[in-house]
Amino acid sequence: MPWWLSVAVAVVGLLVFMPIAALVGIAAEGDAEIWPHLIRNVLPTSIVDTLALLAGIAVVAGSMGITSAWLVTAHRFPGRNILVWLLPLPLAVPTYITAYIYVELFDSAGLVQMALRDLMGWKSRSDYWFPEVRSLYGCVIVMSAVLYPYVYIAARAMFLTQSASMLEVARVLGASRLKLFRVIALPLARPALAVGLSLALLEALNDIGASEYLGVRTLTVSVYNTWLNRGSLAGAAQIACVMLALVVALILIERHGRKERRYATSAKRSRVVHPAPLFGRRAWLATVLCSIPVFLGFALPLVFLVREILRGSLVDQFDEEFLEHLLTTVGLSVAATLAVLAVATLLVSAARIAKSSLTKSTLFVAGLGYTVPGTVLALGLMTPLVKIDSLIGALWRSLTGERLGLLIMGTAGGIIVAYVLRFLSIATGSLSAGLDRVSPSLEDAARTLGASRKEMVWHIQIPLMRPALASAALLIFVDCIKELPATLLLRPLNTETLATQVYTYASRGRFEDGSLAALLIVLIGLIPVIQLVRSAEARPKAVETEPSSGS
């Protein structure tokens, strides 16, 4: 591998690892009295709430995702063909937007309780009981309604690839549909379920808007409050280190769930599962069970946002200021997406050309970015970015004699760096998977014909990675638009994105005024989700569903 490529790969690995190292350094340099205070007053409540929230989401989101995935894969019932497309759509709705909407609907001053009081003649909350949305279990329901598609997509992909022969043998031996699912289908899907569930939990751990608004004091909320509201950077860093330990624990649990569990079927003789028809009450029960997650996570938020926009004539908000916020959001997302794709292409191509320990280690470190919550990442970036700015300023002053302001920290550059580090693993994973499908013989032929490494990358690898580049670009772009914690903490003064605008309205108790910005976030997020569903549903059609005669 050329020396300049080795240097570039090493620099990328250093940049990815830099926030974590800085975070540990800030925590270690903090006042010795901070840690005992955190142990007594902050961490017990935060850890308990965080673990309870993650456990609740694991149960509720896991049940939603697994049940709906099995029903639409193994059975036919009214509305199934439409629900297959609708079930993944809550991925387009950020958790914080769903939380704001549920409070507007189901809080004591919300539309639902007001309608019930008018209908039943109740005077106050003491006259009746209603579930409290601003609570731990309310937060579990709200976040599960948005995050279950991570489990659904992973489970459905695995159910679709399971051989029908094993299930048919079990049916011949007298297994019921429930036992078939519990004893055969579910254990075979366990590796994929571990991945999907871990992604959902990592997203829950990254959230700050929903948990804060619903009154759940998670570790992420504690980091935010300790840093900004109490002015203790060291205390926030120490809480963030506890969060990192929890993230590592989640990763280890996910890998344990997949440990030594690999299942393969013959590509020539395997048949995919044929959906069995359901009749009567069972058919309609399946329809209801699959419709509930779609209603809670997508239909209800979408209808509410459209209603608020029409009722409040919020289309008039689309003025120069709103357009500026929209352009800022799109500009940051486009810049970060292009930067992520460039860095990921560099890493993946370098790993393909020279399978050295340096490239493998860098790819591994790059994969850690997505597991680090945005709040923790933003906190870890502060010190390194300030030092880089100081170094650039000193160099500029020595050359020109003039003082140079901040170039990265305190500008849009800091947000872009955070986006790149956080979403780099999405691109590297997608590009690696796309490049792995390219036969090595093609590259060997290019080398034989005298192609240089540069020519092989530009004329062979990059063209063959275009589908993977396109899908990764869509996912990264939408994730950047939805990202709230890192944007909230690193944005320059007087800079707003759609996500921070929605958060600002909600923090002032006027979320309905941010419905237009929220709806735009949702509509933009629908694009990659629909593309994801389209590609997933197209794969099974390429598989022969009946074996050849004489098999």
C-alpha cells in the first residue's frame, strides 16, 4: 500500500478514536469531588431509568417487530400486502417528534383527555384514571412504536430465507403454528434478532429529545443537563464514560446472541416459506396486530402533523427564515454525506488493496462511531476540535501575523465532523458488502493488464460500488437530518436546523408550531425507507419457490 494511503488511513483512524480518548481525558482531569456527588445524586437514578427504559423497549419493540414479521411472512390475511410496505415506515419518524405528538394528544391537557372529559362530564383528573404519557412506561411505548422496525426488518429478512422444508417436516410431525414459530423459526432467526434489537437499543440510548420531554432521566439527559445546565464539563464526561461502558455491554450482549450461531441452507434445493392463509377471527386478529404498530408509530404522528399544519395555517411559516433553516439542514446533511462517502471509499478501497492490520483496525474503530451516542460524541469532540483550531490559528498567525477565528469548533464544521464520525460505519458497512460481491479475478485481470492501484480503484471498484454508494448516501443523508443530540450541542450561535427548530418549539411548550418542520423531516425520511422495503421485497422473488422434479 502506498505510503500516502497508509497515512490517510491512519489519520482517519486517529480522528475516529480521538473523541473517545478526549472524553476519558476530560473525565480523569475533573475535580475529585465531582465523582462522589455523581454516585450519590445522579448516577443511581440515571442508570436505573436507562436500564429500565432499555429493558422495556427490548420487550415491547421486540414483541412488535417479531410478531408482525412472522405474521406477514408466514401467513396471508386481509391487508397483508399493504402492511408489508407500511410496517417499516415508522423508521422515518424521529423518536423526539413522536414523543412531542403523544404529549399533545394524551397528556392531561391533550386532545384525547379533553374529549373524554367533555363526553363523560368529568371535571378533573381525580374523577377518572388515564395512563400517564410523561412517565417511564409512556416513554417505552412511544419509543418502541418508532424503533420496532429495526427488529421487524431483521426478523423478516431471516424468516424469508428460512427453508420451507424444515417447517414442513415439523408440521408433518404434528407441530402447531405457535410451536413451529417458537421452536424452529424464532431460534433460527436469533442472530438477526440480536442485531436488530441492539440497533434499536443503541438508538434509544442516543435519544435525548423524547426521554427528556417525557420526564425520563436517562444517562443521555444527565450528560446534557450536567454539561449545559450545571456547567460541569468534567461531570458530564464522567457520566458519558458510564454510558460508553453501557454501550460496550450492549455490543457484547449482541455478539453473544450471535456467537457460534450460523445457519445455512442449500442454495439449489431450498424453498422459501409459502404464506399459509388464515381465516375468520384469526385472519382479522393478524390484521389488527400488524396494524397497531403502524398506527402508533406512523399513521397517528403523520395525521396529527398534517392536522396541525392545516388548522394553524402553518404553511405560512415557509418564509425566508424557515427556508434558511431548511437550507442549513440540507446543506449540513449533503456536506456530511459527501464527506462520509469519500472517507468510507478510501477505507474500503485501502482494505481491498492491502489487507493490512492498519486498515482492519481502522475499519473496526470506524464501526464504533455509530455505537457512540451523539451527546457523548459531541462532548468528546470539544477539546480536540478546539486544539486543532488553536494549532491552525497559531500557524496562520506565524505566516500572516493576523489572528484567525475558529474554523471548526463553533462553526458548521464541528457539526459536519460529528456527523461523519457518527455515521461512517453505515457507509463502510454498505460499501464493504457491495465490494465483497465483486470477484477477485476481475481485479487480478486488471493487474495482469498493467492497471495501477489508482486506476483499479477509479475504473473498477468505484463503478461497481455505485449501488452501495447510492443506498448508503440515502441512509446517511436522512440520519443527518434527524440527528438531534450532536446538532444541539455543537451548533453555532443563531444556527437552526429542522431538528433543533422542532426541539426549540417543544421546549417552549409550543410543539404544534413546529409541525411543518417535523413533517418535512418525516417526508424526507420516507425516501430511503421505501427504497429499503422495495429492495428487501424484491429479493425473495428471485428464489425459486418449488424444487425441480426428481429432487
